[in-house]
Amino acid sequence: MADIYDLSVIIPTFNEEENIASIIGAVNEVFQHSGIRGEILVVDDSSKDRTIEIVKGIAGRSDNVRLIVRAEDHGLSQSVVEGFGAARSDVLQVIDADFSHPPELIPEFYEAIRGGADIVIGSRYMKGGDIEQWPFKRRIISLGATAFGRILFPEVTDPVSGFFAVRREVVAGAPLAPRGYKILMEVLGRGEWQLFVEIPFVFKDREEGESKLRLDTMTDYLRQCAGIARFAVARRAGPVWEEWMRIVRFGIVGLSGIFVNMGLLYLLTEFAGLYYLISAVIAIEVSIVNNFIWNDIWTFGAADNLRFDRKISRFLSFQAVSMGGLLVNMGVLYFLADIFGVYYLIANLVGILIAFIWNYAINRHYTWKKST
């Protein structure tokens, strides 16, 4: 039954009477123009308006439109997962009903899957992507959620996107634990996949109806991230586990740098007779070199490790990031200790932690971006 259609477009709905007929028509028009044999599966969360009535009417006239009405365990992610199970094709596309996601891009997603991708993600944050008509508060919430998601999936620019396509085998049998609105995080964290592709798109705020975003969405999201992390650690496999192991290696290298720094500072000051500030400068630089070498070889395993020009480029970048981390550490120390009166050792510990996050994130996404 799974190969009756080329593509299944899953549209989760709740009170979408203003949009649902238009989005179904737009998707069917895309099917006609692209030659894709597609079905439209509307999964409704027991809408209180006329959404169900409208879809039933359309489904009665269209063989490729189906409706599932969910009576319990409500939620957008739960609706999408139910759609995965009911779809009658091996390529599954998720799209919002409110035209936030442009249906005209569906053929690009489908072709990327046919080209070998396991997951195709519509990204608002890669080059060519954008967001229109969003208030400042919602932008900040979205950026925060995206940044948090990229801790788990650093290569994905928009891991919380609701606009994506996936091969059926990625989610078939996967222990998805849907919660809230960020179903893509579940697919990335618990699905079986190797290759993902991102396609830029311009997110447009809903044309009709009311946004479903609520403050408790963030709570659900944080719980979801914690669940994905626990799953990755328990399974000891997958992209999240690999990223955590990379972070651990980065931390171990950082600790080795502390020992190098402290040991050299002591030797140069006590035995070589250098002024301690001069010793400190030398010790800091040697520890940076130590950290770079081990991170290049072990933490990030640069594929072009023997190419001298690229190694120098990475080292200069690492040096700059390390100096930035030092400034972050000192800034946090001063801010907490002098302005808020936090005990200086505790303030310094917080500064070290924030500087560590800074160093890892910038080096991961810039210094070694093309090498890992």
C-alpha cells in the first residue's frame, strides 16, 4: 500500500477553516504541474470550526485527499506521526495549512529525496531563507529554539523547521516520542538517516486564522530536547551522540591545556626566572598550540590534516576564537563579581563555562566547519 503514490503531503490542522481549502487546492495544483502522483492527508486535531466539514467535502470529490480526525492525545507532532503511519507512499512531506510554507517548493523537496537524501529540510536561516511579518518577540523565541536545537544538530541550520520531507524508512519503526510542535527534532534525533539536504525558503506568517504558538510550547520543546539527548546517550549512536562525544573530547583537550598552562607558568617563573606575566603570556600561547593540535587531530579529526595551508588557516582562526573566549571569560567575571557581587571564584567558574560554550560553538561552526 505504501507505493500507491509518489508522495504523501501531510497537513496537520486545528481550526483552519480559512486556509484548508486553499492549501489543498494549491498542493493539488503543484501535483498537476509537476507530474507528481501525490496524495494529501489532512490530519485534524478535532477542530471546533468547519475544518473537518470542508475537508470531508473535498475528499468526497477528490480521490487523492483523505481526512483523519484525532479524538485524543492532541498535538501537532502527534498528528504528523499519525500521518506518517497512514500515508500511502514512501516519501512523506510535512507542510502547514496556513501558507507559512510555500507549496510550490514541494517538487524540489521530492527531487532531493529521489536524488538520495533521507531528509530534506526547508530552512529559514540558511542563505536565501528569511522570515516575513514576524513580531520581534516571536523572532527571538524562534532564534533561541533554533540555537538550542543546533547544539544537538550543529550541521542543520533550521532543526526546528516544520517544513520538511523524509523517506518512510527513516521514521518506520523509529521510537518517535512526539510532543509539542517540533516534530523534525524527533525525526532527526530518533530516525535512521545518513544524508540530509536543506532548501532555503521564505517563511510567511499565516495568511488567515490565529497562531497556535503559546508560552508552554517552549517547555515542551526543552523536554523534547532532553528526551532526544537521553535517547542518544542510551543508544550510544547517531548524530546527537557523536556531537556529545565531540564536546567531551573538546573538554578533555581543554583540561590538558590547563595543565600545560599551569605547568609551564610554574617552570618559567620558578626555574627560568622570568617575570610571571611574561611567563603567563608564553604559557597561554603554548597551551593554545597544544589545544589546537589535539583538537585538529582528535576532536574534529580534520580530513585534510596534512595540508599545511589549511592547518595554518585553522590555527589562526582557533587563536582568534581563543582570545575571544578569554575576553568572554573576563567579561563575565567582571560583570558578575563587580556589578552583581557574586563571589569571584564562582563568577570565574561561570565565566569559564560560558567561554567553553563560546569556544566550542565558534570553532565547531567556523574553524573546523569544512573539515568535519
